[in-house]
Amino acid sequence: MTVEVNYCSSCGAKMETREIDGTPRRACTECSFVHWGSYSVGVGALVVKEGKVLLVRRAQEPGKGYWTNPGGYAEQLEQIEETVRREVLEECGVDAVVRGVVALRDLPRAVHNVYIAFSMDYAGGEPTPDNVEVDAAGFYSLEDMQQMNVAPFTKWLVDVALNAAGGPGLRIDQEPIVSLPGCGLFRG
Ligand SMILES: [Zn+2]
């Protein structure tokens, strides 16, 4: 599916379709702007405490009524580990700190979405729903979840969180061997 982009988001001139590096793309007729595509980055928190996973119940569409792990979308100018920490705190009042990246979901569609799941250490706070985005929150065991309307993707993530046989995943590189200002770095 191609979304038609009619005007340049850089200069406002008309866009046209022309072949760039062998692929037809929407490009500006006046400046060098090329619409490469539409992308979004989701961030999700997997906070485990005493074998139970932090879940929230969605109060809004999409997915209203489903239990999911807390999360949101990357912001333009915020490091993703800060975004995910903030989302957890805002949605359900739990303070948690990123340990590493443990899973990734790729979903190419009209807006190509990449979802990054973080393992996070519980640091404090009782799960309390914000009553805007979510209307219930808590730590739940697999047994608890059998009686709950857990979203399919969340089931997959819960399995990752509880059975991470692949090891700790990618960790934040606190002392990279070279200086890369502005970059968040994760490595195995
Ligand atoms: Zn332009």
C-alpha cells in the first residue's frame, strides 16, 4: 500500500513520482526532499517482579479492554529508554529502569512499525492506573492471565519476559569505546 504524498513537507512544493535508485518514490519537484516512507517506533516495558509481569488494561482504542504491557511510541527527540521509563510511570505509577532490549517485532505496513521490548528492573511504586490510557494495572502471574483478556502480542512478550532463554539480550553500553554524542547504544 502506497500513501500518496502530494506536497513537500520540507518546502511545500508539489511532489511527483520518480525513480530513485531503481524504486518509484514521491519526491519534491523543487527541492531535494524525498519521501522515503512512513515509519513508527513502539517501545514496550517488561517489568517482572517475583515471577509476575506488570500489565495494564487499555481504556482506549486500539485494543480497548485488552491487557497489555505498558508502552508507547518513540518521541522525536527523546532516548527510547527514557520514553519507555516515562510511559510506565505515566500509565501506572511504577518506577522501573531499563536493563536491556530483549525482543523486537517488525511490522511492515502503511506505517512501517518496529516495536522494541525492554526488560526493566522494578524500582518502586504501586501499580495505579492513570484512568486515561489505562483503567487497571498490576503484576500478574501466568495463572492469573488465564482469566484475563491478554492481547496476543502481549502473550508473546510475557513468554519472552518469563522464559528469556536467549540470555539477557542487548544491554545499554554505558562506556562505549568511542564517543558517539546523542546516540543511545545497546549491545550484546
Ligand atoms: Zn521541497
